[in-house]
Amino acid sequence: MALPEIKLRAGRATIEVERLSKSYRARGGDLLVFRDLSFTVEDESFVCVVGPSGCGKSTLLLCLSGLLPLSEGRVIIGGQQITSPDPKTIGVIFQDANLLPWRTVTDNVGFPLELKGTAKKVWRARAMEYLELVGIADFANAYPHELSGGMRQRAAIARGLVQDPTILLMDEPFAALDEQTRMKMGVEVLRIWEQTRKTIVFVTHNLTEAVFLSDRVIVLGARPATILDDMPVDLGRPRTYDAMATEHFGLLRQRIWRQIGDLTPE
């Protein structure tokens, strides 16, 4: 099946994915997760990836980050092929905040810089800057168990930003949150994105979230996944909750649902 045309605003492509495939060894033969994925992500854009459960969305993010080897194809970021993690260029935020329970919020956020040997005074000051950015500076000396789920995810976002990467890869970071908190966190991520202008690739199951957040939505099919659609989201920015009440928002969401609503993994 021919890949759909990719429509981008004028700009520099930060991420180039070329004919990417990934398979795993499994009992009875190789398990092909996705095949022949090709797309680009423009500098400073916000792109969401959606698809049915088990289609390889999280696996794709791990491949983009360099944390998982490719079976075929290549990933190019900033003109360089990615073969291993590069935290100075790529920050990854997972579904679970994965905060160290024995460290304060500040110490969790600054941990990547501490590992690099950065002076304590410097990494603590940098951590505080990002805690201010994500809105939880008042909890800098708290421990993870003292935070709500949304606060823990804010801390994880701050930790992902502390090394000032060009790109943020976010793997369903709000999946465990209630709907109200999830929507508020979406607005917060947009605020942070507008301030930092990072390039963001955001994996989600939530179609409303995908349309609300993104400049484009890449739609994957069932495993072995291919790209079913690469849909521009022309809702204008800055976005507010009111956008969700518009007919056009509903049409965009319905366009995605028509393609994946009846799909199940093989």
C-alpha cells in the first residue's frame, strides 16, 4: 500500500524515519510489529501517534530514541543517524513517572545532570528552573509519595527537560490519570511546548487528546502496523478547551476513528 502524502508546514525536518521495520524473536517465528514506516517530523512541531492496542506505538518511540535496535530502515535526527541513546538531543518520558522514592522532587529532576558529573549547585539550580516551568516548584523538597499522579508526571516532564534536549518523546504519559487531570495536563504540556519550542512526538490511545494537542496525527494500523493516515490538524493555536466543541474538531476525530475503530492486532 502506498504511503499517504505527508503535508508539513515549511520548516526543517528534525526527525526523518526511513522505511523502518521492527520484529522480535518469538516462539513459532519472528513477530513483525510494524513495517516500512516512513515519515518526517518538522522542527518545533507537535506530532501525535495513535493506533489500536498492540500495534507498536511504544516500540516505535523506543526505536526513535535509540533505546531499541531497528530491524530495518533508519532514523535520522538533525542529520545524524540514531543508533544509541543521545540524552542531549532526545528526552524520553514514559507512562510511569519512575521517580526514585528516596530522593526529593528536586533531586529526581536533577538526577540526569548529577549522573553526568555536573556540580551540585548547578544541577539543583537547573532542576528548580524546570520545576518552576512545570508548576510544582512549591513541592521541590517533597518526596514522590507525597505528590498526586499529575504532580509526579510534571516532575517526570521536568526531568525530561533538564538536559535541554531538542526533542521530547512522550509515551502515553497521562494514561494513568483521571480524565479531568489528564485534560489539565494536556493544556500544561501545550503551555510548556509553546515556551520551550521543543519538537514533541506524543503517543496516545486517546483520540480527543491527539487532536487537541497536535499539529499532525500519524495513524498506525493493526500489527504489523503501517501508516494509515498522516492527518494535519488545522485548528489554529493557541488551543483552548473550546476547540473540542467545534464541528471541525469532531470531524478530525471521526476521521481517525473510522480508520482504527474496528482494528484489532493479529
